[in-house]
Amino acid sequence: MHAPKRKRSRNGERENGKGSKCFTYEYSVTPNDVKLQVCMEEFIALHGIGKTRLKRIIKPTTTAPLVDMRGHHDYHPTLPLEIKDKIKQHISSFPKRESHYSRSEIKHREYLDERLNVKRMWLLYLHQNEPEQRLLYTTDKKSMKPVVKYKYYLNVFNKEFNLSFGQPRSDTCPICDKFHIDIEATTDETRKNTLINQRNIHQQKADSAYHMLNLYCQKAQAHSSLEVYTFDFQQNLPAPSISAGDMFYSRMFWTYNFGIHDCKTGDVLMHLWCEAEAGRGSSEVASCLRQTLLTRRERYRGKNLILFSDGCAGQNKNKTMVYFLLGLVKEGIYASIQHYFLYRGHTFLPNDRDFSHIEERKHLEKVDRPENWERIVKDSRLSKPFQVEFFDHNSSYDYKTLADKTIKSTLQDSEGEQLKFKEVMWFSYGASLEMNETMDEENLKEHADVGTLTILWNLGRRLIF
């Protein structure tokens, strides 16, 4: 900004200078540290502002500097601190809990009942403290004039608390639930602290096995000699699946979906079959794994296999799976196999994410016959479609009968004591797997109940694996 070099005389020009051009403005930009003069229109377009804002910016250079008067007016509608404290007490009165699945991800975050929301909490506050206004909310909202408005209550909730609303929980850990009930019921501080410590140890054990899954998945990406799989059953898929009201009273024809997730490649293989073909027992689980693993025999021969699953006794943690996996090692298909079981209620496997795609898709489709599920499963994930194979009774092998004939009904551990399958969290078959420092075997033993089995065969042969 500078004064004009030449001022032309104008008729009727006033003495105080108003109406005359006192200043000339130049606009420039500096691309690559080079000053370049532009016109006002170009300057406005480059900075994405309007003429009014530009005039407001340059005005202080011609007159007295502008003073920001925001917040300096006389009227300040604020509520007393007693009202704010009463709101905080009301919010604190609701029972809170930690997240069941993400304790380590969101520190100090607590969760209210999933049936609540901030609007409902505000209405409960009005019901306690301003009942007339709560009644007007139902009858005549426009005439409401509450002391504590919803926006003020929401502002206190967001700024004074680190709370969220939990989702409905299913298949939760019974041990965690029991600890929670005992802790809430006891009044003895010493016992309460003991229960809290025991609960924390239990959760550390559960988290340790889940961390092992993440570490093995990372290691599988870097080592060609290691393969990592997770497997699980999806919730049964009904047929027909249509919205007709009579269907809610009819007997459904169920389709089973057994998913196997390859953590190295991200490939997912879904085995589908209807309930008339086979059941969902340990023989079906072993047969699906056999169908998947043996088709890749040449690719994986002599390598190490890591398996993760839940600890369902009827499907995954039993003599049938012991017989099947030990056979893979004895036949030389794999050099070693490690089978880890996650704690019930703490088993969030990659399969659950795979199944969520199918759950989202099935609400948009109508299923007339069980065969329709093949198309729905294939189309549920577009980025990397699921591979689908139909499983029938011809593909099923009766591994359960073979295991009962081969393995004694009473198993013993390495110390000669009777084995309780439900207490074992890790089966190791074949040579032990070498681990690096980031995957310390002792760390797992410290936080999980790990069992090394001794199988007593009918022929009297002892195998330690």
C-alpha cells in the first residue's frame, strides 16, 4: 500500500479528503519465493476469499486497528456451577463398564448401557429435576423452556467425561462375567482387590493368545516356511430366507458355513453344506481342513503350520483333532503343527470379519433354496471374493471313530496325570518351532495355560508332542 504518485483534481472535493483516493493497493503472490504482482480479482480467486473479507483485512491500515469485541458484550447467559455439578452427578450415576474386546486400544474409555443415548439421559435428567418440562416434551415441545437445554447437557457429557455407548455383547467370557458379578456384589475391599487382580490376570492370559495370533501373522509374511490359518463356523444360514410373516413360524432348512482364513495370503475358503449332508462335529472340521490342506500338499510339504481356533470341545479341542493333526506330521505333510485355542468370549478371529461381509449381504438377498447361498457368499466381498466349495457326505471322513479306536479314552500329560482338555490352550505336534525374540515362547507360557501332551496308544507306544 502506498500513496498515489499523482492526484487529479476533482470538482466538489471536500476539505477533509473524503471522496478522494488516498491509497493505492498492490496485490502480489510469491510462488517459489518469487514475488509476482497480480490483480485484485486474481488475488481473491487464488486465496478463495471474497471482496468483503479482503476489504475488512485492509481496513485497519487506513483507520484505527479493529478490536475483536467478541465476548465483550454485557449479556452472558451462563448457568450456575451448582447446575453443572448436578448434571455431572447425574451422568456419573449411570453404571459403566470397560470394553470387552478393546481394553488395550482405548485407554480410560468406559461404556454405558447400549440401550442409552445422550438424548434419553437428558430426558431422565428432566424427569428428576424439571418434571414439568419433561411432560411438555411429550405433549408440546415448542413451549418447552427447560433450564438445562439438550445442547448444554451434551456439551457437559462430551467435555467432562470419556464415555461411549457399548454394543450388545454376545458370547461373552463366563469367567469375566463371574468376576464382574462378584466384584459388584462384595463389600469387603480386600476381597474386591483380590478379585480385580485375578480378573486382570485372566484378561492378560486371554490377550496373550490373541497377541500371538497377530505376531504369527506378521512372521508368516516374512518367512516362507511358516503358514498360519484360522478357522471357525459361521452362524447357521437359513433357507428359505424371505420376509413373509408365515416363515417365522416354519421350520428352517439350515446351511452350514465353515471358513478357513489364510493369514499369509488373505485368501478365504468357505465350505458350505446343508444339514442333510453332514453335521457340525469334529469329523466335519477335520475333513474340511484335510480338503484344504491336502490340495496344497506340494506347496506346503515340510513347512510349519500354525492353527488358531476357539476352544469348542465338540469341534476343535478333542481327540479327533489330535488324531488328524498328528497324522499330518507323521505323513510328512508338515514338519510341525502348533494349534492354539483362544479363550471363550475373547475369540475375535479374522473369520469373524469375513463372516460380517456375509451378514451384511444376506439382509439384501432373498434365499429360496440352500444353493443360493453360494452366490451370496461369493458376492459378499468384492475386493477379494471368497472361494466357495460344497462339502458333502462323500467328502467327510469318520475321523472320530478312527481316533476312538487308536487313542485311549484316558489321556495323560507328560507327568502321567490325567489330561483335562478344557485346561489345555496349546497343542504342539512334531518338532518345536524356533522363535525369535519378538515371539518368546516363555512369554506365552507365563500368561496362558499351555499343555504338552503324552498320548498313550493302544499298542503301548508313547508319543510326546
